[in-house]
Amino acid sequence: MVTMSDVAKEADVSRATASYALRGDTRIAEKTRTKVLAAAKRLNYSANLSARSLRSGRNGVIGVAIFELDKPYPSQMSAAISREINAHGMQAIIQQTMNSREDEVSILRRVTSQLCDGTIFSPGNVSNEEMKALTHGKPIVLLDDPSVRPVFDSVMTASREGARTAVAHLLAQGCHRIGVVGSDLAILDEPSMKNSVAARRLSGCLEALEEGKRTLSPDSFIGLEPWDEDSARSLAHSLAAQGDFPFDGVFCITDSMALGMIRGLHECGISVPRDVAVIGFDGINESASYIPSLTTISTDREDLAHKAVSILLDDLNQPDGRTKPRRQTARFRLDVRESTMLGR
Amino acid sequence: MVTMSDVAKEADVSRATASYALRGDTRIAEKTRTKVLAAAKRLNYSANLSARSLRSGRNGVIGVAIFELDKPYPSQMSAAISREINAHGMQAIIQQTMNSREDEVSILRRVTSQLCDGTIFSPGNVSNEEMKALTHGKPIVLLDDPSVRPVFDSVMTASREGARTAVAHLLAQGCHRIGVVGSDLAILDEPSMKNSVAARRLSGCLEALEEGKRTLSPDSFIGLEPWDEDSARSLAHSLAAQGDFPFDGVFCITDSMALGMIRGLHECGISVPRDVAVIGFDGINESASYIPSLTTISTDREDLAHKAVSILLDDLNQPDGRTKPRRQTARFRLDVRESTMLGR
DNA sequence: TTGAAAGCGATACCAT
DNA sequence: ATGGTATCGCTTTCAA
């Protein structure tokens, strides 16, 4: 293990000078700097991140913590964030929270707050207070923070506007009986859930229905747990089993659920889009190549990653700088594909 | 930031005693230990991983480095490994190599060899010698190591046996004109590629064809780069454009390519499985719910993760213990689904 | 069984 | 512009 002392010795300078030179501090003479860099290169030196982190509290590593990595949306999102971090010359390390409180706490208190300069975190089961305590003041940017009263910076998906666009699209395609899959309306009565992803998507749906002058029937909103393919697939079976399928257009509030829904309908002999139009939300890669390809509200992952990383780097550069948390929203796009091309 | 000195003070013992007590060293009296643990709990203490790592070279963090995290196979594989690591009470951090030499080197030399106790690595563009130099002797387990002369421990997917099973299945389904998508036969003539995933899968195909007494036509083996959905989709188009589709059964050496192939065929009006049977390799989650669902050689990810982590932990516990690299192979299973159910 | 003190490899203050 | 040195928080001899 070659250390900075070795480099200093090789370059015939002090450790302090070597340290400054390697980091490009301006007060070191250009000639000295070149000499040190050459020595470091010769010895194939690379700084010890633990030591650096211990002493200075910084090591150029950013943590990304997100729920299941084997699900398309979180894995594609974390991949995009990781690329963006790399583009800024820093290293990204990704961890899965498994949507478990225990894992979230352990990630924040151990790895994140000790090995990383900052964190991009998709919160699930920890409160703002706990996060405050666990991160020891290190910068953190939340993804889709559901807080009613935000404490941390965050980047949101355009849930309300996106959902509104989705339902408006179904209406424009001529759907009359629209179903929404993911959550029931009760969530809107729960003040603490006001900013949850589910509530924001639902309220977008209501807006679109209102604009389209449609009366809303509470049982068109179907809660589902968990938000995954299998749940949606089962739901398709139970809806189909009731006789006539109750909807001619379905908005599933995540793409995974939409694909599960299509698959379930297929198993029941109901064809998308011939019999029912289906639209999703997220824009996972799989949606483009499914059969039928899925119309979806596609979150611009590069934009989201860019915004999250920018905010984090900004926090990193002005410690204790700001008091008011920033909240930005990622761009989205309606990707019209086969699943909503009703044969009329 | 509460440190061990704080805990020691609170418990009225020395720092050394606190350190031993917290780690459960047996020479500390049970009573003292309880006292220290209580103090730590009271102060909500948690050890600084950088400091621990700097001093002892160990911090309970395992690195996992794999290519694109937004592709189903690597993301699902790393999720499984991460879970397995957590099950052993350690933390996993995941990084993407992006299949780029530069990223691989930077991950190994910086994060992995400095912040982690050991690494599970999916090699792409670095040689064994480089890895030896970059990891500074820290344990490493490779995934699908292509080395002809292995230097590190590794866990392999059952490429040869799996591919053989896949082609045998197509034969059993009555296919007469079998195509293999992923690599052409030239790779088998390249000694250095002998143990590559492509070569091993191809040789499995040849075995099955031989057993089935089929003559092999070199142009039934089609190289593709990169191994992804889009490439396979394009290939389907160009094959279909030649007039009669040349195959009645296609083995794509990854599931992603198989799904792309099915989608491409669909776009050309060729139906799977009615017109062509398609089988994949990997067992990604998406294969089960595609329309049609995909028959595949499914690598047992839990088994692979278990084997990789076991080997790594073993290495960790007996430093410089062994000289001969171990090479294990993960279990696999043929999952027969709709895509090979020929309507005959 | 416990404690004192050295040291892991860097950084950053303070001198020079 | 450069160097000496204390220090980050922890582990680990070595003594007591």
C-alpha cells in the first residue's frame, strides 16, 4: 500500500506539500506540483478514502439509497443518478432499502453518514426528525418526499400533472368508463398523506375527470398493495371474473402495475388495446417493448438525476448555507404507444 | 457526533475497554460490557466506519460491482447479492461499471479497495494482473470469470449445461431449423475466449445439436453486439426481411435479447410461438410476464448470491489462506413457458 | 480484566 | 511557497 508519505519521499518534499500539490492547491509552485504528480504516478499512488474521510469529512463518494433494486423503476432511476454523479467526477454507491425501516435506518446511520459526502434518498419509513438525527447534518436530497412540511431538499416526479395528462389522454381516446389502479380515494382524506405519490396522482386524475366533465364513481379507484406486477395481474383476474369488464380505459399509477394488468387481462381473454386501453406512469424501459407497447407518463430520469445531483452538490459546497428546503419537479412526457390505440 | 471516547466517559471506562466491550471481546467482564452497551445506547452511539476501516482495514461493507444497473439481469443479480450480504449482517454497496475500463479501474482502486472489506465483481475489461494490483490483496470473487487460467475465486452461470438444455428443449419441441442469437462460431476458435460466456453457451448448443444428430450450419449462429433488446429487435427485422423466416426455433443467449427478438418478430407479423419458438437464458423477472411468457434457462440467483458471498466471507476469515482459486457454478432450471409452446 | 499510548493515512493550521 | 505537527475516531499491542 503506497501512502502519501511514500509519494512525498519520492518527490523529495514534505507530506504537507505533497497533500496540497496532489489536490492542486494554488499556493504550491507549479514546478513542485508537477514533480509531486510525477512521483505519485510513478508509484501508482491513490489516496486512501477512509483516511481522507476521517480527517476532512469528505471523500468524493455520494450515496444513493432506493427501495428494491430488482424492480425496473428504482433500478433505472438509480442507474441514471449514478451516471450523473460520475459525470461530476464523483463516485456513486447504491444501496437498497428494501422498503424496510430497519434497513433505511442502518443505511443512513452507518454507510451514508459515515462513508459518503451526501445522500440521495428515497424515503419510506423514517421521519424527517429521524433522518435529521441519523445524517448528522450531512446533505441529503429526497426523492418524492411525501412530507407535508418539507425539511430537506427534494426532487419530485410530476405526479399530479402527469396523472392528469394520463387520464386526459384516455378521455381523448374516447374512453367512457375509466378505472384508476393503485389507490382508493380514501387517501385524499388523510391530511398526512396529502403529498404522497398516491394522493398526488389521484388528485391529478380527479382534475382531468372534472375538466372532462365526467362524474366520478368512487369504485373506479382501486387500491392495491404492494404496487407491483403481481398485484395488478391478480386484480385483472378478479375484475374480469365479475362478468363484463367494468372499464374501457385503465390508468395504472405505475408502469409495473400497468404491465401486470395487461398480462392479467390477456390471461382472461381480454385484449389491450382492442377491448381496454391501458396507460401507465414512470416510463420504465420495459414499457416500450412490451406487446402491446405501453402508453405511459414517462418521467425524465436524466432531468430528475440532474436536478437531484445539482442540489446535492450545491448543498455540499455551501455547508449550512440555506435554511429553506428546495423542492423541484422533474420533467415528464406522454409517450403514446400501442396500449391506448383503441380500435374504433 | 458522538465518539467512542464519549461512550467510554459515559460508562466510566477507558476507550480501549469500550472498544473491546462494544465488539463483544471475551476478555471484558460481562458486567462491564453491559455497562458500556447501555452507555452506547443512551448516547445513540454508532461507530465511525472510516476510522474503523483506517485502523483495522475492516468495516463490514462489501462492494458489488456490475455493469449497467438499468438492465434487468445485472440489477436483479446485484439485488440478490445485496440481500445475501445483508443476511450475513454486513452492508452492501453497489456500483455500476458501465462496462467501461475506466470505471472498472476507478471502482476497484478507489471505492472497493479502500472502503470495502471485499468485493464481488463482474469483470469486463480489466485483466487479472490489473485486478491483483488494484485490490491490494483484498478478497474478491468474480462473476462469470472468463479467464482461461483463473487467478481469483469465482462463481459461474451454468452456461454450457444451460445452453445445452435450451437447445435440447427446442429439439424436443419439434424444431428443425434452430437459430442461435448472440455470437457466431468464430469465437470458439479464439483460445483466449474459451471461457467467455458466449463461447460456453455456444459450445453447449453444439453439444445438444450433436446429441440430436443435427448437422450444424455456421450461419445459424448469429453474432450480435451489444447483447441487448434493441440489437435483437433489429435482427428480427433483418431476418424477416429476407423472405421466409429461416428458423422455427431460436435460442437467444440472454433473456433481454429473447424479448427483443419476440417483439421484433411481432412487428414483422411473425408470431411467437405460433410461427417460431423462442427460448432465452438468465431468468429475469420480466420473462415470466411478457406476452407470450418466455421459456428460459433460469439461473438460480439466490444460489449464485449464496455461493459468491460464502466464498468471499471465507476469504475474509482466512486471509492469505488459500492459494488455489475456487470456481463454483450456480444452479439453473429450465422454465418452460408460452414462447416455446408450438401449436402443432 | 482493564488502561495507556501508538498509529492507521490523510488534512489543515501555524510557522517559517 | 513549503514544512512541522496535531488531529480525525478507532483498534491493538503492551503493561499493569
